[in-house]
Amino acid sequence: MDILHYKELGEGEPVIILHGLLGMLDNWKTFARHLSKDYWVILVDQRNHGKSFHSEDFDYSLMAEDLRRLMAELYMPSAHLLGHSMGGKTVMRFAELYPEQVDKAVVVDIAPSGSIGSHSLIFESLLEVSLDKISERSEVEEQLVSKGIERDVVLFLMKNLKRSKESGGFEWKANISVLWNNYQNILASVVPAEPIGSDFLFVAGGRSKYITEEDKPLMAQFFPEYRLEVVEGAGHWVHAEKPKELLELVKGFID
């Protein structure tokens, strides 16, 4: 069985961090370094991302099972979970399937309802890049910008580009074609079959639209112990834009 790639920092109560779509554990290293002053932090690359294994199969039940296997590998009966966006949906599905293994859960800027797709341009642009004809990273960056993708998003995506050990050329870390083929599974709802008793903290970016007023009754129904905090001035990437505020919320909630 494949085990997810991970990194550990600090010691104490375990906190597992799961990144979002087209992200990787490195996106959370700075945040994790601060959190690890008080906790044992495990940063994870989810399947088809970062340095973890690639698979043609991709949905939240599978990703929850990946997490369960990793916890077994680490002899970890339970943990606090923190997930951003796609990672937040993994956390919600895990809490439904394995509630006894969740201490407290933090979901950053995503709701349990189905998401509205906004990545079509990104995926189409990534798939159109002819990596076999690329000699410099800057060429990829400029191609993506020329497609109309915002520069800060392009810089985020460029973290997925690496040198191939075999060919010496470039390749993507993320399994782009499989993620695109399974995009509807990524957007899918993770509303549980029945209410979940675990303590949940939902954190929304004040400038983001991933958690709406319409989501609150659903969250109250299926996550009755939930809290919602809004980080003003932050967009979807709360951990990058307002790391201090998010760290205070997470530590206050876990403590």
C-alpha cells in the first residue's frame, strides 16, 4: 500500500495539515514551523500532489483512507486535523468515516456543499504547456500569464514545476491530467450522512466566496459543534495572506 509523503516538525499533540488543490505540503511549511513550537505537526502531500504517489482514482473517500493509513503508519490513534480548501473536504470526509480518530478539526475556506468550478482556465493552460519544448522555467511562467492567469496564481502553480531526473527537462509534480479528469469529484459535496460530533472550526477569508451565508444552515445541521471565524482582509489563501491571524485562531481552538 502506498503511503503519503509527509514531513514532521516539533513535538506534542499531533496536528496534521492537508493542502488544497494543486498545492503541496511546502505551501504550509512556514505556518507549520510556527505551530510546531507547541505541537507535533505533520505536513502531508495528498495523492496526485507534491511527492506523493500518483493514481488514476481520486475522490474524498480515497483521500480519507490515505490519511487513515498514514496515521496507522505513524502509530497515531487520533489527531487534530487542519485542511485548506480541497484538504478541508478531506478532513470533513475523514471525520464522517473515522470520527474516533479526530480530536479537533479546522477547515480553512471551504464549505461541505458542492463547490463552483473556477479552475477550467488553469487546467487547460497547464495541459497546453509543451514541457518537452521548454528550456527555462520563465517560459512556462510567461505562457501561463499570457493565458490570462493572474501573476500570483501563476507563481503558486510554478511550485509544481520540477526538473525530470530521467530526461533533464521539466515535468509537473501534480498529476495534472488525472486531477482534471476527476475535477467533478473535487468539486463534489462532502455533506455527511448524519451529524458529526467532532469539534469543528471553519475559517473563512473575508474577501473569499467559498463559504457563503447559504452554507451556514448546512454547517449547523451536520457539524453542530462548529464555530465560524472570518479573517478580514484575506482571500482564499488565508494561511499565506494572514498567517498570524490564522495561527492564533488555530492555537486558540486546539488549546
